[in-house]
Amino acid sequence: MTIAADRAPKTDKPVTRKRTITDRARGERSLGWRLAGPAFVVMLFVTLYPILYAIYLSLFNYRLTDPSGRKFVFLQNYGVALTDSLFWQCFVTTFIIVIVTLAVELVLGMAIALVMNRIVMPRRTLRTVVLIPYSIITVVSAFSWLYAARVDTGFFNHWLHFLTFGGFNLDYNWFGGRWSSLTIICLSEIWKTTPFMSLLLLAGLAQIDSSMEEAAQVDGATWWQRFYKVVIPNMKAALMVAVLFRTLDAIRIYDNPYVMTAGANKTLTLSMLVANETINRVEIGMGSALAVILFVIVLIVAFIFVRGFKVDLTTTGGRN
């Protein structure tokens, strides 16, 4: 004789549990929306109108010096921009700067953040000192690097001549070629924005429970294993914010290449191309189309980073 329950059909469906939100978390979210709501509405109004107006202007062949000759061309400006070799040259130049500066800043910023996290001396003083390059206006910083690398006024060549025991040419023109110009542009960006990266990463390191590293050390994990398997996974949110902010900022680079080369030697960036079309050539339609394309590129990069890091910012603080 068999029991009826034994004859009941068995299913392999996994039991799914609904994720419950506590009253405290629900109250915090409600408070956050009430506090940030007015500012969000204002920012949405301030930013949404220029974006929509730029999209509208990009559909016209519109030159500022001939307002009566404005003609609706629909997506023709986008077709001209995306098939122009100059656009793709600027695209490649921009992303060379983005990739090089981001990679170096991430390594240097993490190293500085690790040192500041372990330092014994007053951290506020150290953070203030580290932030000095970032506090300098970008144009001032760009002119400083320009004069430092010039043949007639700079000390770059003299230092390299001294460090290589006379093996470096004192008359080397850093702004005479594309790659040497990009080198100085990247160095100036790295020098200025690495402190910003290090402080963002330091905030992530401060959120890691020291007992986790101590437990891993007791288990025999090396420094690299603790860093790779304990530190990095627990500061993924800070890494995402730092990399995302810095990448989006680097894509819009304008000041340094404009001051140092003005776009010569194939150092024209996307932002400079937009400015040249809109301001110098007063081609409002084409300039607006290029601005919209740059905006879409920024959105795509932001989406890729957010999806790639797979960080749920709502649970970063450990609350549901």
C-alpha cells in the first residue's frame, strides 16, 4: 500500500522567493525622492530643453550668417558627419586619449588611494595636498604644460637630457608630431585628474571591513590575493563611479588640446570639432548634429559601463 503523497507528481521547478523591502528601506527611498525631487525636476528642465533644441536644429541646414536660408534636411547632417574622415579621425584621437589616461589614472589612483588608506599622518592634510593639481583651472594647467614642453621656454628637454646623460636631444619639438603632442596632452590630463580618481577610490576602500582582509591573511592569502579577491569585489561600486565619471569627462576633452596644439598634427578631438563647426564656421545645423552624436556616444559608454560592472547601487550600503 502506497501513500497518496508518494504518488503525487514531483516538479523540478525552483522555489522563487520574493524580495521584500523593509519599512526602513522604503522610508529612506521615499525621503530620498522627496529631498532630491525638486532638484531633479529643475535639472531635467534645464538640460532637457537644450538637448531637444539641439536635436531640432540638427535637422536643418542652418548657417548663422544666413538665417533666412535655413532649410530642413532631416538626417542629412548626420550622414555627412558619419561619412566624413575628419570625424572618425577625431573619434580615434579622442578615444586614444580616453583609454591611455583612464588606464594610467586608474593604476596611479589606486596606488595613491591604498597609500592614503594606510597612512598614519593626518589624512585630511594628505588629501588636501593630493588635491592641489585637481584644484588648478584646466586652462592654467594646460598653459603650464605647454610652456614646460616647448623648445624655447620649457625644461622638459633639459630634464630628459640630464636623466639620459646627454642622450636626449635638447631641441626636440614635442608639438611637432601627432604622437609626441598626444603624449604631452595625456600627461597633462593624468597629472591633473589622478587625484580625483584616487579620492573616489579611497572612498571605496573606506567602506571595506578590515576584518575581511585580516581573515584572508590568517587563511594564508598573499597581498595580491587579498587585493584581487577581497578588496576589488567589495569596492566595485566605487570603481564603477570613478571609471564612469572619468571616462565621460575624458570623452569631452577640449581645453588641453586646444591650448597646446589647437588641433594641429591630428590632435583634434570631438569636442573641438563641435566647437569649430558651431563657433568658427557658424554652421549651427552641422554643429548641432555633431553635438548630438557626441551626446549619444556618452550615453552608450555610460550604458556599457553600468551594465558591464553589474553593480546594484541600491544595495551598496548593505541594506535591502
